[in-house]
Amino acid sequence: MDTLTFAHLEAAFGYPGYQADYLCNIGAAHSFLYYETPKVACSSIKWTLQLLEGGSPANPPSDVHDKSRSTLKGALSCGWTFEEIFASPRLFRFTFVRNPYARALSCYLEKIVADEEERARHQQWLGFSQREPVSFLEFLRAVDRIAERDRDIHWRSQAALINDRHIHYHYIGRFESLQRDFHHVLEQLDIDGERAPLMDVSHHKTNAAARLREFYGPAETALAQKIYHLDFLRYGYSFDLAGR
């Protein structure tokens, strides 16, 4: 079989292969692939899985996203073929999704409002001055102008990101029932849930779900529905802002 390359990943996912490789978190000891969705508790999930794969709770990583220091491997570094990772029963494949309204707002609150370093980088990429304040509506308009495959992974749609029309996942959990759904993942891996309580990586939290009415007016709601239309449809989230 052919050695896996970035080109294989790009052909399968429809966006740069290095991004798909980064989003793959393979635990060889427990035979799983966690395909992360940014702003869907990925820091908490990755830190918990890193511990399961041999990380030290007494020496937590300074950056849970640093693959070079992680016990989880990307797709290219594990030495397996595309079929072994994404199509065979060798790995239990899972991911998580989130209400698109809350995910988009969480991205804005963390990357544009709260984090000064991230704000400078992202605002420049979105076409804004690094210093000017950017409203949530302006942020959504800027995201809408960028083609799906060229968007930052934090605000790329979940349907495009995880590409579950072409990649078979054994399980897609939900942010809204994170503890229960993560426990289900552990059951499928034959792991005692008490061995792996979900770690709380709180510095990324934005409390976005409780602040929807504060930021979403008619224009913001219409734009979010347009940008993340497939997310609402594929994962069963209501277009009604107050819906479940």
C-alpha cells in the first residue's frame, strides 16, 4: 500500500493536508483516532487522551496542542496507510460537534476579543487592522467572504472540517452532552471511566452558549445560518436561536 502523504489527506478532506494531519490524534496503545474539532472542547479531550496514552498528570504539557510533545500521533507520523487509519476497523474513530451559533461566538470571543496575540494575527488575516475593534457582525462578514477550504480551522464549518460524508466515524459526540458522550467513547475503548475523568482546560472557555442573545441579532443570525448551513442540517441543530 502507498505511504500516506499530505496529498492523500488533502484529496480526502478537501483542505491542506498538514491541517488534516494536525487534527488527527491517534492513540496507538488504545487503538483510536480522535479527529478534533476546534472550539469543541478539543483541549480538554486531547489532554485526557494524552494521559490515557501515557502522559504524566504531574507534568502537564505547557501546550496541549504541541504534537511534538504529545503522546498522540498525527496521521503521517504513525506510519500507517490511509485505509488503516480512516477505513479499517483497526482504530475506533470519533469526533465531536457543537451548536454552530455557540461555536462561532466562542471563536470570536476567544480569538478576537480575549486573546491579544491571537487577535492581532487573526484580524490581519481577516482583513482588519490589528488594532481596530471588530464587532461580531464584522467578524462573521469577514468569515463569509473567505472560501470554505481557506478559512482558519477554528471557523471552518464542522461538516467540511470532519468530512463525515466521506470519512467513516464510529461515533460523533456532542459538546452539549460532553461528559456523557465522552464516557460512551471510553466504553467503546473498554476503558473504565474512572480511569480517565475529562480534564477541565478552563483557559479556553468563553461561556458562549449563555451569551447568544447578547451577540446575535437578526443580521448575525442570518449570517451564521448561511455560513454554517450544513452544520445545522447534518448534526440536527435548530436554526431557532433558542432551540436545542
